Amino acid sequence: MSDIDVEAVDSVEATVDAPEYVLYGGKGGVGKTTMAAATALASARGGTATLAVSTDPAHSLSDALGTDVPAEPGRVREDVPLYGAEIDPEATDAGPFAGEGMAGGGPMGGLGELFGGENPLDPGSMPGADEAAAFQLLLRYMDDERFDRVVVDTAPTGHTLRLLELPDVMDSMMGKLIAFRERLSGMAGSLGGLFGGGGPDEEEMEEGIDDLRTLSERVERLRAVLTDPAKTDFRVVLVPEAMSVSESERLVDRLGGFGIPVGTVVVNRVMQPLADVADVDPDWFVAPDLDDCEFCQRRWEVQRGALSQAQDLFRGHDVKRVPLFAEEVHGETALRVVAACLD
């Protein structure tokens, strides 16, 4: 942002009053990555070892931070304790049914062999399989002692919510498998002849059930973290348009149905002076001309209606406004200003 007077922003030091885990969610294109990057940077500048994670397949965290962000957590700044990771579930071996404790080494360990390669419970066809891969890695990072706070740029809304349904899917699958195991045990003699001695046995079935139980416990533990307001703040990002406000209302309601606390609602790209939303010297900020520009005036009227709607709908939440910038928001200077708006 070449028009920014860097000296005017040098004194901006936003604080991050948030629990251990901050997740930014919402529809694609509303600015989740910018908010996550700004929060993570401000957190690290405050001395908190912070990991910024992107689980969105369309990664742009590197662009926002102005530095390369690795696929595995790595330090991205030497002057402050800021780490980053852009998770690509398709490029990792830690898929939803892989990793330690998964028997057999295949997609579902013992279950893969049990069904002779024609597994009707193939994880690739399960809802949320890719998301489970990403969040299984996220769970691992949450246990990493290097980080005191984890800030997550989540995948678009639908993908995130599909993940949250996985424990219920797992419970249903395990119930069916356990029932099948009991029937199998009672028919052991007959099945031995049917499969010619080379078919599924109780040990293979038990391994498969253990695989599912392990995965279910991992995802359930993640859900327990997400539903604890002392540990997690799920922040919904929207833009000041009626449709975006309505979509965000549905998201907040659905998250509430899962017990996910939404502490903050961020309205991004608001056409109002920076001084109205942050304690920052606005002299360098190119604001929309609401006095003489008819287009700006009409857009502001639309936004004012959406902002009023958002204030009514999200009572009880901390509603933050981030102004519309004339240029793309990336790099430390702009992110510090965004962080000040979120403070």
C-alpha cells in the first residue's frame, strides 16, 4: 500500500484479548484470511507464541502476511514469535484415517482388508473427509507446546460445518460395525466355511472398530475444544450487504446448534472513516468521499441498512467494523491497522 505513511502507523499496537484458539469463519471472499493474519500478527507482537493456520484449500495466508507460509508449522518471523502453516490435506499422509493408532496402514486399517478392498464405509465418500484430514493435523498443532495461541483461517462455511458433524457420523458407523461384529461372532463357524478360511475374522473386525473409535475420539476432542468458550472464540466475518448478514445469521444459528460459541462478529469493508472504528491517525487513509461522490453515497446507504440489521441480529456479540481499504490488505503495516479495528 504505497500511499500509507508507515511512520503514522508505527505507534499502532493492537492487543489480542482472546482465548487460546481463535477461528475465523464465514462465506468465501469476505476477508477471513485478512482477519486471521492480523490477529495472529498482533498476538505475536504482544509476545504470545502464535500459530496462524489456514485450512482453506484456496490458501492466501502467505499473501496476507507477505511471507512464505509452509505446509507444516514453521516460524515465519524472527523478530516476533509468529508461526504459520497452510494445511493441504491432499498432500499429506495424515488423512482422516491415517496416523498413529490406525491399524493396517490403509485408509481404514483393518476395515480395508475386512471388506476385500470394496469398503462401503470408504472415507473418501464420507462427509467431511478432507476437513477431517485438515483438522486432525490442527489437533496435533493444538497440542504443540511451541504455541500459546492458535489462530485459524477456516475453510468456507459449508466445509467447516460438515466437519463438525463427523463425530455423529463416526458414532453411527461404529454402532453398525459393533452390531455386525456381534452377528459375526455368533456365526463364526458358518463364516469360516463361507470365506474358505481367508475371510474376515474377529481380530480384523476389532482392528477396524478400533480405527474408527480412535478417529472418533480425536474429532470429538476437537469438538470439545471448539465448544468451550474459555478455550475458543469462533469469529464470524461478513460484509455489509443484506445477503451476507442473513447468511451469517444462519451460520451463527448453526454454530449455536453445535454448541460453538461465537463471541465476535466482524463486519468487513465498511465505507466509513478509519477514525470511526480505530484509534489510528487517519491522515494517510484514503476514505470513500461520502460528501460529493453519488456512487459512494448510494453504497453507504446500502451498507448502513445492512449494518443496522447486523447490530439488531447480533446483539450479545461483540460486533467489530473494519473499513474498506483502497488497496489490497497485505503486509505488516495494513495488518496492524486491521488488528487495531479488531482490538
